[in-house]
Amino acid sequence: MIARFPYRRFAGRIARHAILILTAAFALLPFVWMVSLSLKPPEEIFQADFHLWPTAFHGVENYRVALTAAPMFRFLLNGLLVCTAIFALQLLVCIPCAYALAKLRFRGRDTLFSAVLVGLLLPPQALAIPHFVLLNVFGLLDTYAALILPWVISTFGIFLLRQFFRSIPDEIIHAARLDGLGEFEIIWRIMIPMTTPALAAFGIFSIVAHWNDLFWPLIAVRSAEISTPALGILLFRDDEAGQFLGPLMAGAVIIVAPLLVAFLIAQRRFIDGLAVTTMK
Amino acid sequence: MKTPDQDRQRRVDAKASFAKRSGEHGVGWLAVSPALLLLVGLLFGPAAAVVLFSLTDWQLGSFTFHFIGVANFRALFTDPTFWKALTNTLVYAAIVVPGTVLLGLVVALLIEASPGLRGFYRAAHFLPVMSTMSAMAIVWGTMLHPTIGLVNRGLGAVGISGVNWLRDERTALLALALIGIWQGLGFAMVLFVSGLKAVPQQLYDAAAIDGADGVLDRLRFVTLPMLGPVTMFVVILTAKRSFEVFDSVRVLTQGGPNYASEVLLHRLYTESFDFLRMGYGAALTVIYLAIIVLLTLTQARLLERRVHYS
């Protein structure tokens, strides 16, 4: 049928591209609009006719204002620091626990694993009040610790890594024990190297979530000096300089860019990291 | 009185049983102990505390509180704002879930239909998933601006005069739902694509032998039935994310105008951390928790079934 009507196939291809270009435009338009405005002087943003590319290039000034009126680099650095600390601590807690749940026999193991599964049910937003109270009691609100501590335990991480550790054959571990390796050496020298893709997937999941999170930083932090990117851009908007759309959009570009650039460089890893981890 | 002999015997026994456990027991507990402590201290303890708080009249900053039973819940259920927030969240989900799932499915089918520009389309649709919502919500705010926004400029070009989307009671929630679809679409697409890749080629071959070789026939008799489990999964996942909508609401409308775009999680935030009514906020949290737990359990049930299929 297809061979008899080649024009049908051609029409099908055209239709495919027509629809996908439309939906891709829907997805990309905000980014194009954001970059376009970030290059324009105020009067051009408000004039009646619209050009994608500015007639008077104002990009340098807009980005300069964004970088000087608000500590944009500080926000990015904070984001990097907080996300790295969270992920490092999560690994430190999750890996031994996941290994024990996957490969060691000890009393209470199944109970603990059930507890991890129950923990998966709890949305972090639902724990915001007690976490806030706890940090308040210890005088830790408005510090980096407040941004990091509630996330140190990740039941999702334990669950995910356990699944991956289980897929490693027991024979390898027995052989390592015969060679005189202790359990923690086995984790360090065998399990971690053999599950690097899984760790990377978990890392991407964790970093994207915490870089983009607004809910918790909004609760835990007041001062701009320790704000993460998602909160920082809000502080900038509510600031005097943020009232001007050009610099505000420039600020948004700076906040959004790092993750998007990382994504474009390592697309497959990101897509797998975010999608496959949800289905495990 | 213990004799030295008995004592020695006991020590030997203990040693033997320890050796029998070959250290696995001890190492196991050592390995899980940090996680266990944190699990109790940061997850289950706080979860219990939320339930406890919800039964008190505690306000942040005050040193005393009383147990007031279910009074917070009674107040919640007679509060029209709560019902408004719940209804809005359901309406939001009722728009975002079908919108995201249908668009995601169509885009996934088209992307996988032929290899042309596949990589570009996949990246383009996935970009919003990665982007920081608070920053992109600000961008959407300018796009939906009544005079200089892209949306009304576009509508104006074809002779329609747009409204002030985010300040109009009739459109605020709709505008937020549009942003929700924009962000969730790429994720749904990726999940559908991985579902499509799992459909075995033999099924298409078998269908072709039975005479179903047109594109639509293949879609109807093979692809869509095989995507059933993935579709259910995406529906639940999107529903869960819809109930978690917060960033766009906080940045753009703060629940307004006149509570037209108030949603559960934003209500929870406002009561607990703007008004510092912890007891009331905790009661709201318990309701919220119940909804999310229900959705997550459904999702887990579905995942389990999918595993049994394969």
C-alpha cells in the first residue's frame, strides 16, 4: 500500500515535521523570548512592533546590571555547593545501606527495607513543618546546613542503588572476600566502579531536583548570600533593579543556563537519568 | 555465684556464635546505621510530628500549646479557601494530566515514526523539564503580560484582543495549567518513547500478516494497546506532579486574584510559613499527604503489574 502511494509517505513525513515543529516551538518559545528580551533596551521591549533581534543591542548593559545588582554568581556557586554537598552526603549514607540491603544477611534487614519503601511514600513537602521546627531549635535556619540537612537521607537513592547492587553476581563478592577484602573495601573497590552509570543517574536526578527547588529554600533561607539559584532569581525580581525586564531576563538566562548547557552536552545521560530512574 | 569455668564457657560460646555470624551481622548493622538514624530522625519522626502538630493549636514562636483534637480538621473543612484550593488543584490536574499525556504521546509517536531530526526534537521538547521553574515562570509572566506579552501580541496580530491572563479570575488557573503542560510534556514524551521501544517488532510483523499494515491500523491494534501500562504510569505521575504544583503559583499569582488560582501546596505554604499557624498547616499537610500517598501507592501497584507482564 505504501509502495503504491509514495506521495502518501511523503505527505506523512511533511505532517510529522509540521506538527513536531509546532510543539517544539511551544517548548522553545519561552527560551527564545527570554534571550530576546535580555538583549533589548527598555523602550524596545515596550514598543508596539516586535522584533526577535534587537534593533539597538543592549545585551552587555542588561547582563552587567544583572551581575552587579544581584549576586548572580553567588547564587550559582551556592547552587553548586548545596547540590554537591547534598549528593555527596546522600551517597555516603545510601551506598553502605543499599549494599547491606542488597548483599548482606542480617536480622532486621527485611523490616528495614520495608521502612525504606514506606519512606518512598512521603513527599518532602509534607515534612517541611517539622524540618523547619527542628532547624529552628538548633538555630540553623538561614544557613547552608538548613538547605542541605533535610535531604541527606534519600529513600529513593537507597532503593535505586539496592536494585542495581542486586544485579551484581554474588560470586564476585565471594571471590573478593576470599581475597581478603573487607565489606567496605568491597563497596569501594567493586560495587562503586561497577555501578557508575547508576550512580550518575542518581546524581543527575538529585542535582536537577535541588538546583531547581524553590519550595524548601523559600522556607529555610532569608539572606541573598546563601540563596540557591531558584530563590535568587525571585529575590532579584523583587529587588529594584529587577523591575527592569531586560536585566531580569538576563538574570533568568544566567540562572537557567548551567543546567541546560550541561543537558545539551550530555543529553542521553540526562534523559536516561531522569526518566529511567522514575521507572525503576 | 559464677564459677570461673562457667564464665570461660560463656565467653567461648559467645565467641563461637559471633564467628558463626561471620561478621555479616555486625557489618550489616554498621553499614545501615547512619541511614537508619537519619530515616528515623528526618523522615518518620517528622512524619509523626506532623500528625501530632495537627492535633494542637500550636503557633510558631509561642511556648505553649494545647491538644484540641480534630478542631483543626473541622476548621479546615469549614474553610471555603481550603475547598477552593482543593477544587482548583483538581481542575488544574484535570487540564494538565490529559493535556500532558496526549501531547506527550503524540510527540513520542511522531518522533519515533522516522529518524529525521529525531535528536533535535527530543532535546527541544525535553528542555523545559530541565529548566529552573521559578526563572521560567518569571519569563512566562512576561509572555502573558497584557500589553507587551508575546501571547497577546500574537493574538492581536490575528485580530483577537487578549485578556490580562494572570490577573483575570477566569484565566489565571488556565494560564498556570498551560505552563504546567509546557513543563511536563517532555517528560511524558521520554517515558512514552521508552515504552515504544519496548514493543517487540514481531507484533508488527504478525499484525502485517493479518492485514493490519497501514499506519493507523498498526497504531490501533499494536502500538496503543501495548502502551497501556506506560500510559497509566504517565497519568499517575503527571497527576502527582499536578498536586505538587507550587513554583509557578508562588512566582506568578500567589493564589490570586481572589483565590482563583489557589492550590493545596501553596495554601499549605501560606498557612504554615506566612501566617505561622503550624497546627492548622499541619492539618492541611495531613490531607495533602493522604492524597499523595494514595497516588504513589497506585503508581507502585501499576509498576509492579508492568514488571509481571514482562
